[in-house]
Amino acid sequence: MNYKTVAIGLIAIFTVLLMINYIADEDTDITIEQESYSQTRSLMDTTVTISILTSNETYASEVIERAFNKMYYVDRVMNNYDNNSELSMLNEEGFVNNADLELAYVVDRSKYYSQRSKGAFDISIQPVLDLWASKYSPGGTYEDPTPEEINETLILVNYSAIVIDGNNITLGNGMKITLGGVAKGYAVDLAIESLIDDGIISGFVNAGGDGRYIGSKPDESSWRVGLQNPEKSEDSVTIMDIKDMAVATSGNYERYFNDTAKVSHIADPRTGYTSQNLISATVIASSAMDADAFATAVFILGEKDGINMVEDLDGIECLLITTDKRIVRSSGFSSYENN
């Protein structure tokens, strides 16, 4: 037997088999189609939808569940309506040592938003919100707080009095904070990061209109995001083409302390009075938390100061609806609009 001839023959056969397997793999990759898988749940006082593109339904369910778990986690830690949350304990005690690292990060980042907005965004607004809510709750006067009550409460609003030392957080005496203007956006970001870690390259997480979008739709076009018309909910003011960006809207036409009084749920930390400068402010940013926080800041700042702040921020754009129904855009917003 010629062993050299046999060896050469075996190598040739092995090479052919490798080529067949390679071609089969290529064909398999071509024929597997990406499908859209979505789940919608009630979470963080809103409706949350997570949608992804993948080829495996079982894997999609696992991936989406892990992303939702990230959002549940944020809600457990940062919900000031839950007496067992770490945020509630911080408000009750005035300090938390060895705080959850995510909580410390969000509080610290919130101070950055306060600085950039010159105090228009301030998580220490909670005492003012409590004051307004008490007036328009059962047993309340159903009248605005008096100037004296406002001024007394404003003493407690001061983001610079929030001290973060490592993961230890301390509030000034009598202060309370709310993360309602950032926690939802941060939860969306964590969910998106979970999807990316699981290999998802196309999909979105939308929490009550605040969403972050990665990759593209099945037809490879950008995700289309409509901005609701405050006067006609079935219509859109504009359609945005979004890819690897986040969008958030802050407005006073969806949530109120009282439907009759029509009191905005967004108060100005600088004055203590509810903000009436705009109907809505929509912000596009790279992260949902940035979009969430800056949308609130722009809404409070109003047209001129809001636009000026956005123009000074890299990678941030906004669209405003003024109280007299005008549409005002930052210099780069139109590049995201579907024409």
C-alpha cells in the first residue's frame, strides 16, 4: 500500500468536505431571516415596549426578559413611591451609606444636568412637588400654594447641597429628591445595553414615549418616531428618522395633578411654580437619560433659553411646541426629520 497516496487522498476528501460545510453555512446564513419580536408591559408608571430583530423566538424571549429585568431593577432602587426603595430610604434618613452604585451614578449625573441647565433641572424639587400635590389631592384646598408656602419650600431645593462621596449620598437637612426626570431614561439605557450585550444589533426600547433605538428596521431603513400632536392625538407634528439615538418628550398635556385645574406636573425649581412656558419639548440625544433630563430642562427654560442651552451641547437637538402653537427647532433637528 502506498501510504503517501492514501494520505494525499484523505487530505483531498477532507478539503472537499470542508468546502461543502462552508458553502452550507453560507447558504444557511443567507436563508435565515430576521424577524421582529416584541413584548409590552406596564412598568415605571407607564407602558414599556421592547422590540428586537433576531432569528430565534426562544432566544428573543430570553433576551427581552433580561432587558426588562434591568428596568425592574431601576424601578426597585429609584422609585420614590415605594417605601422600600433605596431612594425612599435616602429621602427618609437624609443619607445612604454604601448606596447602590447605579443610584449614586444617576444622582451624580443629575447634578451635571442641573449645572448645564443653570438649575432648571433639579432632582431636589420633590418638596415643591409634594406641596403642589397636597393642594390638589383629596382634603386639599384645590388652590395654588401661597407665595409664602412656595418660598418656605424653595429653601429645600438646592442640588449643590447633595453630597456624593464614593457611593455615600447625603442630602441637606429636610431635603428630598426625585429621579422622575431621569430614572425612566436610565432604565431604557440599561435595557438597550443588555440587548447589545446579548448580541442584538437592531431594536428599540420605548417607555411611554421616551425611547432609544439601535440599528435599523427589517428593510434597513431608520426607525420612524412620530411626535404626537397635542391637539389631535391621532396626528403627528413631525416624523423623525432615528438610528442609534434616543428621543424623549416633556410636556404638560398628558399628566396633571388634577384634570379640572390642569396643573402641570412639572415645576420650575427656580421659582417653585409649575412650568407653563411650552406645550412640549422633544430632545434627541445619544442616551435616553440625556434625552429625558434635557427635555425636562428645555421645557422649564422655555423657548429662548432652552434653544440656547441645546445649541451649547454637543450631539443634542430639540423641537419645541410653544404655547401659541409655533414649532421651534434647534439648528440640527431637521436632519432627523422624515421629509
